[in-house]
Amino acid sequence: MVEQRYLKTVEVRRRYGNIDRSTLWRWETEEGFPPAVKILGLKLWDIADLDAWDAMRRGMAGLGARPVTEPDKAASTEAA
């Protein structure tokens, strides 16, 4: 059996939680989303490119995800 290599627009939207067309457009123009290829008038996304974008976003999710906080001053004064 041949493995599917590309996803249509509706399949890409479904992959990311049924996002709106405008969200997909914004990702394409502002978020560095992988570019689609046009074949016979259809916009198609390479699954490998989407997987790489997902991995990159997962890697970035940990960066700055936790705010840097100072130790609780109330707790340090109680200990003294």
C-alpha cells in the first residue's frame, strides 16, 4: 500500500483541531508554517514538513514556559 505523503487543506485544519481557515492563513503568513505546494489547483502540505513544524513548536513550548519567580519572601521571613 502507498503511504499518503500530502494532506489537503481540510485535513490540515482537522489535524490541528479543526482550526478556522483564517487561522491556517495566519500561520502560513506569520507563524512560519510550512508552505503548501499547489498541484492541479489544490493546496497540499507535505506530512514530513508538518511533523517537523510540530516538533519545532514542541521544542519551543518549554522555552520561557515557566515565569521566573522570586522565592516567597513571606516564607523566608517565617523561617527566620
